Amino acid sequence: MSQTKWRSDRLSQLGSSIFAEVAAWKLAAVESGLDIIDLGIGSPDQPPTPAVRLALSDAALRSDMYAYPATRSGLPFRQHAAAWMKHRFNVELDAASEIVTLLGSQDGLAHLAMALCDPGDMALLPNPGYPIYAASLALAGVECKLMPLREENGYMPDLDAIPDEDWDKATFILLNYPNNPISTVADLAFFERLLDKARQHGVLVVHDLAYSEMGFDGCEPPSILEVPGAIEQAVEFHSLSKSFNMAGCRIGFLAGNKAAVGALRELKANIDYGVFDPIQEAGIVALQEAISNTELPKAGKLYEQRRNIFLDALRTEGWDVAAPKATMFVWAQLPPMQWTMDVPWTSRRISQEMLKATGVVVVPGEAFGSEGEGYVRIALVESEERLQEAAQRIGRFIRGQ
Ligand SMILES: Cc1ncc(COP(=O)(O)O)c(C=O)c1O
């Protein structure tokens, strides 16, 4: 009898197995009785505002909210997304044709290559990069060319180092600023250069702006769509997950070029029936509040305070880490270890040994691509007290105590 495997080879190409490994290390640490401080996954630890939660529960009680969302136009959410884009970035969008609602931006990112490319096409991705980018290409049979993001270039891609033949072959180039995992930001001058280059070669620019409301030290991360004429050449992903603490309430949107937005909408019309209407109602309230309530602190405020406290505490412990400019992540070069093992200290080895010894979960940089080796990513998703406690435990680990 022939062996049936019931598992596609494609699954093995989906992202790094390191996340599963980290989960297994964590489980073992829990079983060994350690008190876990999980700074692994970037899921906000705060709830949405009371008004957002009320909108969700009110809508959930309505009897007319349980049809397939696709049976309605879904236009109100998109209109509010357009109003917010105008308010926040001064970008004008046609809600009907230049915005598509997503079940979180992950949904759009996962399906993007399938909507835009054919098997054998090619796209340019950052290394390190958020894992779904490469997974989306693997699902669609699209070739991936990686652009290294290195410290010597300010963690920006060297656009002129990409060979012309790659620019000519690429369907799209995907970038993400504020960046996960690196936590750097881009300015409009960079986006202008990127768009010029992309225009010369007929390449679509895809920008992932999931962390738009998480700039620190007064930084307001820009939208690529602010560049005049960008809509001819670009689309941008937005997420309510981090901006409004709605990660479990799956909603986001893609905005920009009509043809690319339309392609994703057409693909999704064949795959899902849209975002649960009460979630759309909650999303509308989150966007309305952001527009009308100038007193409402931005999501980044909390993480900026945590960054300051955590980095100070780490410095006291002898680990001096570069300060992130945005997001909820610290992208840290490996600590100055004061003891040795029989194998070299890699990002994976340090993360594993640190978790075993301290109960503090961090993600090895290698999980985001080969350029992530030499770093760990630390998510600021615990209280200030717990972050200080984590820093002290890490200090003892570095000293081998
Ligand atoms: C860079 C980036 N893009 C997209 C997402 C997906 O966000 P969501 O699907 O919750 O909108 C994340 C989540 O962590 C992210 O870090």
C-alpha cells in the first residue's frame, strides 16, 4: 500500500521553524516550574478603549449582524479608514476602489503574492523580515530575492545594489517601516527614492505600516502614500492590531493603487466572506476616536516608557542595547556573555539558554532571516515591573550567576 503523507511540501517552506522551537523551549520551562516572562510574541497586552469594546458588544447583540459580511457593502468601515488616512497622513483615497478590508493585515500579506503574481514571478523582500512575507511567496510559487538590511546602511536596503535585472524581473518590492524586527523608521525622502526606482522598472511598492502609531520621541511614522503620485505605484498595509490594541479582533486594510487593491479584493472574494460586522463596527469607532479625540494617547506612548525603563535596567546589568525608534520591539545585538559553552553563542543558543536559566522568552534574530543572526528580538509586552525583573534575570544570566 502506498504511503499517504497528507501534508504538502509547501508547508515546510512556510517561515522559520524557530518559532515552534521557541514554543517548545517555553513549554519545557513552564513544566520545570519557572516563572515565565514572555517577551516573545508581539501581541499587545492592553485592551482597546472602552468605546471600542462597547461598540463591539452592542453590535454583537444586534440580530442583523450575523449574515455573511460580504452580503453588505462593507463601505462604512472603508470610508472611516479613508477618513483616518486623510486625518493622519493627509492622503486622499476613494473608499470604494482604493481600500480593501482585511481579516488583519496578515490576511492580506499572506494572499498578496497569489493576487499579484503568477508562479515563476519574482518579488524583492527584506532580510531580516516579518515571516509571512516569504511565506506568501512560497504559497504562490513566487521566487524570492532578499535585500539585506544592515547596520552600516542604517538598516535600509541599498536600492542601487539591487541588479537592474532583478528590478526588471520583480513584480513587487515589499518593505516595512517602522520595521519588525529592527524597529527603525523610514522618512519620506527614502520613500521618494524607492518610488522613483520602482517607477523606472515598473515594480509595485508594497509598504507594511502595521506600526504607524508606535513612533517614539515625537516621531510620527509617514505613509508612503504621502509622496505625490505614489498611488500610481504603491499600496500600503494598515492594521488596527497594534495601533488600537485590537490584535485578537481581526481587522486591517490595504490602501493605494486601484489595480493592486482590486486584485486582492478579487482573490479574497473567492476565499472568505469578509470581517465579522461587529468587528467592523468596533474598527469604525477606533478610527473615529483617533480622529476626534486629540487627548487619546497613541499606542506608542506606553512602549516608549517601557523602552526607557527596560533599556536603563539592561544597561545597569552590563548590556548596552541600541534604543528602538518605534514599534514594541527591542532589536538587540547579542549580550556580552561572561561565560562560555562548548558551542559558540548564536542567537538561537543564547535565547534557549536564557529561557532555561531565567524564564525570559525572547526570539532569536535568525527567525527573521539569515541577517538576523547576531541579534535577539525582545517584545515590550509586559509591565514595567516585569520588564525590570526580566532585565535583572538576564543580567545574572550574562554573568553566569
Ligand atoms: C510587520 C507586521 N506586519 C503585519 C503584522 C500582522 O498584523 P495583523 O494581521 O494583526 O494586522 C504584524 C504582526 O505582528 C507585523 O509585525
